[in-house]
Amino acid sequence: MANTENGKQRLLQLAGILLKETDEKHGLTRVELEGRLEKMGYPVERKALSRDIEILRDMINVENAGKPPRYYVEHRDFELEEIMILIDAVESASFMTEKKKSNLIHKLKDLTSFYKAQELNAQIHYLGRHSSKNNDVLYSTSAIRTAINEKHPVTFQYYEYVLGAGAVPKRGGMKYILHPYTLVWDNGFYYCVGTRPEQSAQGEETKLYHFRVDRMKNVQVADDKELISPPEGFNVAKYIDSTFSMYGSDKEETVQLRFHKKLLNQFFDKFDQSVNVMRDSKDPDFLIANVNIHVSPTFFSWVSQYAGEFTIEGPQKIRKQYHEHLRKALEA
């Protein structure tokens, strides 16, 4: 029984050595593998090592090449480029502390070999992005996911920053009730999208709201209430396109944009590719498109950055708001 248990432990240690220390450019010979296992307290005979390697061939794609043969793990669940993307996502998460980010990045690097982890160290340059002072948002997102899965709303207090006072609860610490539909990641933050029928005016029970999760405190699952399902036709991607990238009014507006054809890529960087774009009948070098958005200063700033090559054609009231926005900017 002891020998069987020792063999299982030795096999796990061997798998760990191959995963951590080898890749297609760095293999280990049998002698090197035997030496490493012996140092770890698992001496192994040549025949037993051969059996272990055969078992691992099916589990982790151990290959041998050259003379003497060197054994290494060639195929992994994540490619190096995929790990880099995940690390960058962690680094951009403004709601996590530096310590939590460091721990997660360390775990991600463990998904590849020591040598490729060194390549990551050389290739990734952190940009000093903002970090939180605590990890409360991790527990808040967990509570929200539980509520969605178990079909309950959540309660919480919502905080805002006030000069000289720091983060203070809105509306005197009022307890918000939200029926969460989904969690959304946008620009380094998590947002929760849902409705507030218990706290909405008559006729607005299905109105959509979004809250930044790092500002939601004391998030609790309201298991005494049933979750109200999303309205028919709810499309989170459409909601994000019209709201999250351009904070603004609660009401969605249809706005006509006119822009030079050379800016078509920039247009589709911001709007969904399903938007119908037409040539301007007055000038074939310009395009016309109607977009559904929540009008805001952020939207006006996005238009103005192109110095007149994007213009708001209508409706007239939105065009006037845009001109007023530009006037205030010039007079500031």
C-alpha cells in the first residue's frame, strides 16, 4: 500500500517537473528527471520512470526528441499569447489591490513553463494603472452572481466621492434594491445591469439601471424576493454600446452622424457593425449613419475629437446641445 501511494505521489511530482521546467525548447533527460525526483524524496528505478512517462504521454503530451532523448511538454491549455492577454486584463482591473493582482498574475504564469514565464516578464510592461485599496468588489460580484443564479434581487448601499469627505453613501445611506440581469466589464470596472421595480415611478418598472460594483457596498442577496426576469428582447451588447461607452441621459435617442469615408474604421470602433451606413447623396466622400445612443458630454467629446470630420446632422435639438457643449468648452 505504501509503495502504491509513493508511486502516485511520485507521478504527481514528475508531472509537476515537466509542466514547470520544460517546453519545446527545454527538455529534460531521464538522468535529469531521476535526479530531480531523488532530491524531492522520490527515488525511482529506470523501469518505473519509463512506466510513469508512458502514463503521462496521454495526460500532458510528453514528447521526446534527440539523443539522449529529452522529455518536454509541448501542448498546454493556454498559449503564451493567451496568457499575456489574461495578465493584461488582470492588470487593467482597477477594482483589485496590487497584492491581489500580483497573486493572480503569478498563478497565470504558472500555466506555462519557467522559461516562458521569463519571456512574459521581459515582454510585459505594466503601465501603472490604478488599483483599489481593498478587494470588496470580489465579494460583491460573488453575491451578485449568486443572486442571478438563485433568481433573487440584491440590496446594497451606493457610494459617491465628495470633496473633503471621501466616499459617502448616496441618499443618506438608502438601501437600493436591484434585480440584476448581468455583470458587465467595461474600462477596468465591473458594472451590474438590472431593474428597480420596487423603487421606480409608475410606468418605469422595467427601466434599466447600471451601477459600478466597486461603489456598491454591503451587497446582500434578498432571498425573500423573487428575481424579475429581463424584459423580452433585452440585449446586453446593445445596452453597452448605447450606454456604457457614452454615459448620459436615461432616454435613448436616434442621432444622425455624417463623417468622411476615411473614418469608417473609427466609426465601427465605436458602433456595432450591424449599423447601416449610407453614402451622402450630396457628397460621395462622406457617409451618413443613424445610431441609437444615450446622449452625453462623453458622446459630444467623442464627436469633437475629429475636428469637424464627424458632425451631428440631427435631430436639431441634439445638434443645438452639441453646439452649446462646444461653446462652453471654448469659454472655459
